[in-house]
Amino acid sequence: MGYAAVQVVWAATGTTVPWSPHMAYAPGVQLALAALALLAAGACLATPRPLARRGRVAVAAVLVVAIPLFAMGMASLPAYVVTLASLSGVESATGFAHVLLNTVGLALLLVGLSHRRRLRDRCPRCGAGHTGDGGGPLVHPPASVASRRTRVQVYVLMSGLVPWAVVKTIWTLGGDALSVTAEKWREENAGGSDVAKALASVGIDVTVLAALAGIFLLLGLMYPWGQVFPRWTLLLTGRRVPRLLPLLPAWLSAIGLSVYGVVLVIYAPLSAAGVLPRIKPDGAFTSSAGITWMVLFGGLAFGGLGFGLIAAARSYAARTRPVCAIPATDATDAVPEN
């Protein structure tokens, strides 16, 4: 409801809310998003109630439309996080606010969807099927490694980062690649923050550093040290890692990265083939081919990291899900490893 109110105010006052660097949301689109948000609020309010078939269909229809649209609205969240982490500032306060609103809205819808699923003869506290009220302590499973299938899948997806990171590193170290010269690259990044400049001086691009943080999160989701703090964490050694500590940033980043990556991977080849308008050289790029290749590399990197986080987070959530300290009623209550 708060999301809807903000959209109506922006539409009524003609506030510019950027959708991309060269496009803004039209007032009609903002009002449509407000209406969808109100429908989503109604769907959330309906989740704890038993519904007839029509009610279930209506709730499902709203969620099917709202969840992808909210996910697309928060696609640029990782980019904002990187610029804030590098102390480069935010280009548009309203754009950042819109991304945050979509992020919160999506999180609420996913919680509502999860709660709806738990109403199917399962404990609303732990999600398992057992007798009793589930008021006892929660039992956490021991630390474990993700399945081999999950690890292979994640490592294959992570390999999509390699071409993008290599090109970025070449530029930062003073080399030329994809029609971008080292001199032009330095000129384009001359206005960056002191942190970004300091990292560039030792050959580290701030976006590559952010990708390394994503890889660190991926590894933590797959291996035991993401469930129990390892020795190098000093005072926290041996303590259990709160589930939401890795899961929250993983889910929030994964959705935006995967959506953004898919768009770029689809757009780049269609643009090169002439089906869509060719990407014009911009910034440090001097050729359309160079920037098209970089768009493709970026799509493989962001999409690979995003889908890798989704796979690893699903496995982590399944392996670390606590259950009430009550014996399960049957073997079907065991949580499968994803």
C-alpha cells in the first residue's frame, strides 16, 4: 500500500523516475504499478485465510503478474549497491527509491507465497508436517556441503564471469580491448570516487571486486563455513551462522542480477543480427561491435552470478532449514536437498 501511495504521488506531481539512463516511467505506467500493488496487498492479506477455488486462482494470478514485474523493477539494485560501496554517489534519488520499493514489495510477496504454501497441512513455523503445536525449540541440522550436482551447476554458471572480468582487468591495468583504449578508459573513470581510483591504481576494478564478493557469498552458501563461522572469524569461531545472513543478500542480489543478465544476453545477439537496433558506441567505446561484445559479456557475468546464487541459495535454504523438536509423522517430512 505504501508502494502504491508513492507511485500515485509521483504520477500526480510529474516526478521523473528513471527506468534506464535515457528513459523514465510514464505517469500512466506509475498508476498501473500502483493498482497492481494494491492487488498484491489484497493477495497478501488473503494468504492466511482458507480460500475457495476462485480465491486461490485470483491470488495466484496476482502473484504471477506482480512478482516478475517487481523483480524487473529491482533489477538495477546490484548496480546501486556497487556505486554506493565505491562512494561514487547515486545518480537519481527517485530511481534508487523506486528500486528499494520494488525490492521490499518483492520480498513481501515472496513471504506471502511461502506462507501460503505452508498452510497445506504443514507447521507454519518450520514448514514440516508433524503433530503438536510446534511450540518447542527448533533443531538446526549439522553443517553440510551442497550436493555435487549443485556445485557443478554453480561453477559452470560462475565461469560466465571470466570474459567480463578479463576485459575489465585489461582496461584497469592499462591495456586496450574491444575498441576501448587505456587512455579513454582512464578519462571515463576520472570522476570516480577516491576508493575506486585507489583500487584502479593497483589494477582492481570496483565492479570486479563486487563480483568477487558475490563469489565469496556463493562459496559460503555451498560449504560448511557458511553455516558455522570458521577459525578466521576470530570471536565468532564455532558459532552458527544465522540463516538470513547469507540468504537475504543472496536472494536480493540474485533476482536483479539474473533478470538483468537475461535481458543483456538476449539483446546483444539480436542487436548484432540487426533484429533490434544496433547498440551505438558510447563512452569509451569507439565501435558498435566492441560495445555489443561487452554487453554480451556483462549478460553472461551478471546472469551467471545471479542464477548461481539462486541455485546455491536454494541448496543452502534446504540444508539449513530447522525443524520443530517433534518427531515427523512420516518420511515425506524430510526436506530434500536442492
